[in-house]
Amino acid sequence: MPTNAAILSSLNSQVLPRWVKLEKDIKAMGWTVVYTSGYRTWVEQAALRAQLGKGAALPGYSSHNYGIATDFNLYNPKTGQWLKKATPKATWEATGIPKLIRASGFRWGGDFNGNYDPVHIDLINEFPIDQLRALALQTFGDKVDQIKANLLNLLGNGAGGPSGATILIGLLVVGIIIKNL
């Protein structure tokens, strides 16, 4: 299993400081964060969808695909208590951690309708897909050849996680998929 540092380094470099601060705040509450997932490629997302069915988003529709989401468990070393996906919402809420997550600007998966996922947090509300898709289409158009031509100039930012350009390319591909459905 990847280390916390490896998972955090897979996140978009623009949002990484927010996770670091949130983890510090959770630790101050007496809990240890154990990350289980961060950035996922579309291939990894497809495999997860095949395994979980509708319990996982389609490739390109997951905030993990853009490096703006993590999954995690929490451990309290004083009590030995673990908070995991199967932990009831009331137990999570009693810790005050979901309130902290929300107050820090994250979307908490324990609030999802129809797919309770308390181990998931993301910043999708700060990255409106429609706006990013529109920007990507304006910048690159919707032709696959244009995407391929621009890929070499837009790969990564050298800081570990996907760059804003990588996110835009991913969203452009999502846009092409949606347009062709």
C-alpha cells in the first residue's frame, strides 16, 4: 500500500497545501490520517468501476482522476478506534471531523446522496467541471488531433501531482466523451 506521502504527492500541486493543513488539523484532534487513495488514472478508475459497479464513478467523472480527491481512514491511537467506510455516519459526526472537513472547504463523501462514502473528500466544488470543460474546449477545440498535438507541451508541472493543464486535458477528453454520447 502506498504511503501517505506518496498519495499526497499524487495530488494536484495547487490543492496539496489544503490537504496538508487539513491533516494537521485532524491530527490536533487526536486522530491519525491513513490515506488509501489519491490521484487515479482513468485505467485505474475503470478497474475500480468494474469491481464496484455503480459504487465507483465512470473514468473521467471521478474527482480522483484530476488529483483533487483522497480516500482515507482515521485512527485514534489513544482509544484504538478506527473510522472506515463501514463506520456509521453518526460515529463519524460525533468526532467533529466531518464538520472540520466541511469548514475547510472540502466536500465530504459522508454527505453523498445514495452512495455513502465517508472516507472520501474532494474539492470538486472549487473546480466547476462545466467551466473547466468550457475553457478546455475554447483553448483546444474538440478534435482529438489537437489534443494529441498539445499533449507534449502540457504534460505535468514537475511538482509531483497533475498540473492544471493535465486537469484541463482530462476534462477536454470528458467533454469529447459527453459530446459523442
